[in-house]
Amino acid sequence: MKQTSKKILITLGIFFSIILLAKFIISKQPTATKKIAISKVTNGCLSCHQQKDNRQDQKTSHFNHLKLINCTDCHLGQPSELVNKEQAHKDLIKLPGNTRDAKKTCGKCHQETTAHVLNSLMNTGHGMVSVNRFVFGESKTLDSLVSLESLSNSHADNHLKQLCKSCHLGTPKESFGPINEGSRGGGCLACHLDENSFSESNHARLTIQVKNHNCFGCHSRSSRISTSYEGWHEFNQEKKEENTQYRTLADGRVFEKKQADVHHQLGFQCIDCHTARGVMGDGNKYFHQEDQVEISCKDCHFSQAPKTVSYKMLDAQSKRILRLRGIKEKQKRKHALSSKKNKPLINIYKNSQNDFIFQQKITHKEIKLSPLNKNCQKNQKQHQRLNCISCHSAWAPQCVSCHTQLDLNKKWVEFSGDFLSDAPSLGIIVKNKKEVITTFVPGMIMTLSKTPTDTRKLKDPTKTKDTTFHRLFSPIVPHTISKEPRSCKSCHQNPNALGFGRGKISFDGENASSWVFSPTFYELQDGLPADSWIPFLGSRAVKSETRTNARPFSIAEQKKILKVGRCLTCHSCVNDDCKIFDNYNESLKSMHQKHRQKP
């Protein structure tokens, strides 16, 4: 009896040991493999779709859904039905990944990421809705959390639906095909469809190695980030013969060659800088895109070494991405934390020699980071509010006038004015109670007519009924970074930099009251030149920005900037003749009376 009890105890001990060992082994598996084989029914899809079974071709991929899950885990349907096609395809989702289906498809494994994406600005478009409604007079605020998915049939919302909404992530992808210039929306597939694996005979793969062309379809519109980054500027002149200096997009828009962003010249992809959280969201809801983005130039171009965090302290998503990219020795790295949001940047790390390394995410090319150039740290007291893009943005796309008109079919039609591509204006953004000088362009300088009109017979858009005029400037990150910064004169003597518009300032006389501005552009309805933000040495009584925390330079700031500009007519900093600006206030005190300027 005792021997029998002993055998039972030994057997139970072995049994529970096996269970504990199995649990331990499972717990050590990568996150993605814990959720494989969701469908419990043997997959019957391949009885008809055998040519789509290219799972064996994916052996070299670090990111392989086809080996891990069944067809119905993404596409749903009825896999147990092998005879009736209609029944087999019941509840089938042809293209999983569209945001309307994401919770039922991608969200089954990537629940947290899917929830973040649905709350992200790429999907909600909060800023687009609030600014558009503000301009149409349908909202008193520029900051609201109204989503593109909840638009009404008002003038403002119909304008968004007809001319803007198609670019947002929630626009469904309806047909098979690779991503191209005309692609819009598509939810998860908009970014994660692997272009190189696509064919009509085989099943396309998914990838985290997102290329620039995935971004291009939407981001070549509006602020034209993708085209600017590659060095292309849209212009509205006659169509040119396509060559190395001109390019025609699939939608017919013509672009001319400009200076490309220095990072593009070095082979950087968009995702090399932009993080998963900054693009797909971090779970929080934001008003505008600059609030969601979590990177800044200082993350690579730092004056002081950034804070770091060990691999063990990384969040689950960051660890998963490193694993999927096949990064070796990842556990030995200390990853930098972003200066803006204190979040880990998994491709910036400190090595064993205490050097900071930037690793491109697709090529894995490593670049040793150097401290910030000393020239950027000169006159820090006077320039402490400047950010990097204020000086290093070579140009920005700008449109100085347009007309938006409702036609007889109640469709919104836009008529563009002149397209320009020079250095942007500068203004103030307040972040965390701190003022930052950054780049601005015309967000909209337009006449808006809500009365249905035959646009073919429209001779003078300013004379139609129910017409309002709007002049609002918007902050922009142009993505045209140049290694060489703007010159001192391009800010202190450039009227467009200060928001007055293009033209020439005459500095005759001792003080600002005798200076004269001669604008280049014609005046619009509000009496200001077509390209201006504010009057010369003046201000505006109405809101003139698309952000509540933004403003142009004050009159006092304008005078202070132009005072330096007047000195630059002689002391131009050529051959490093900048000594008077090293301590500008002391230089002013020591000047001869005839040089001294009055406030």
C-alpha cells in the first residue's frame, strides 16, 4: 500500500513538473508567437486557394504572419465549409487591416497597437476638423477632439469629405494592388504591406520595414512633406517636359527640382527618425500633429549626452520591434531617451566605448553621432528661443492666395494662387510655458464663398455673395534641412522672415519710424500684401494663426530684430566679422553717438 502511494506521488510530481516546465518554455517565447494558430478549425481555404500558400517562401523573414497563423485569423470567413463558395465566404474580410475591421483582424493579436492607431491623428484628423470648422465659422476653437469619422453634412464637414478626408488612414483600401502615388488610406496595410512581396499569384507579406513610398501618397499633399523631403516643389505654371529638373505625379501635378533634405541625400527613410509611437500613436489623444510626434533634432544633434535606458527597461513593443528587425546583441545596448517625451529611441544607443550610435532601421547602417556644432551655440543668450529648423530649413512650399467656392452641384472647388518655394516665415510657438521660434507658412490665405455658383462663369470670386476672407499662418516642419544654416541677413533683413511678406526694407534713418517697406505682392481684401502675415511693424487684431499657442513677432520683437538687420548692412559677418554681435548690447553702448540707434 505504501509503495502504491509512493508511485502515485512520484507520478503526480513528474506530471506537475512537466506542466511547470511547459509554462516556463511558453513564457520565454517571443510575444508574437504566443498568439499563433488562433483558428481551432483546420484551415479549408487552401483547398481552393492553393496558389496563395507561399508560406515556405518566407523562411528568411523575421516578420512572417503566413507561417504563424491561418487564413481565417485575418480574413475570417467559414473555413470548415469546403463545398459551397457563398457559405465559405460568409463574413469574409477581403482586405483585413482597414480601420473599420482592425479590431476583428489585426487587433486580435495587436490589441494595444490597434487601439493606439485608432486614436492616432493619422486616423482621427482632430486638427484638420477643428481648424476647418473654425475657418468656416462653425466652431470657436482650434482645438477639439472631433474625429473625421463623425463628420456631419455642414459646409465645413462636406468640404473635408470632398477634398481632404480621403488621405486619412480610415479611408478603406478596396482592391488588391501595390502601394503607389494614388494610394489613400488602407489602415494597417497603408504602411505594412510589403511592396517587394506583392504579386497576383502569391499572398503578399506584411513588414515593419516601411519604405518612403508608403508615406508618399498622402504626404505629397497638403504641406507636401514627402515631395519637399526628396527635393521637389509643386508649381502651377505650364506643364514641362519631364526630365531631371521636372516631374509629373500620377495625379497630373507638376513639380520642379529643388534642394533635397540632407537626410534624404544620406539615404534616410522616414522611419529612421519617426518612431512607432509618434506615427501610430501612444494611446493618448492629441489636437495637432506636432503634439503626437515625439522626436526632435536634439535627439541626434545634442549639446549634452542624452539620458539612456537599458534593454531590460524597454517597453514590450520596443523589444518586439528590435527582435523582428533581427538586431544582434540588442540586450547589451543602452538606448537614448527622446528629449521631447523621454521615450526610448531604439535605434539610438550608447556602445561599449560610450559613443552614441544612430542605426538606420532598414539598412542597419551605423552612424557615429557627434556633439552639436559650436557655431550653433554662438550667441545663445540672444538666440535661446530658436529651434534647429528655424535656421536649417532651406525652403518651404507656400501658396499665397486661393479661392474656395461651392459650385452648382454643391461640390467644393479650389482655385490656387501663386506657389512659392523659399525660406519660410518665423514666429512663436509656446510649449510648456516656453516660447520657441519656429517656421511658419500660409495655412490659408483665401476667399471662401458658400453660395452655389457656376464656377465656369466665375469672373471675380471676391464679388460673389456670402464671401469671407481668411488669412491664417500655420507652423510647419518643412523637411528641407540643409547642413548650412540661414544667414544672419536672411532673418534680420528679410521682411518675409518677420511675416511682412516679400519685398525690400530701406533702413535709411536712425530708427524704425523712418524705415520703409516696399512689398512685392499686390494687396488683398484686408489691405495687406498677398503673402504677408502681419503689417510692417504692426500687429493684427484678429486671430491670424491655426494654433491657439502660436503668434507672430510682437512690434517690440520686430524692431529688435530689424535693429540688428540695420547693423548688418555694414557688419555683414563676412570673413567672421561678427565681433560686434558677440556681445551686442555692449557693442551698442560703446558705439559712437552717430551710430547709436534709438528704440
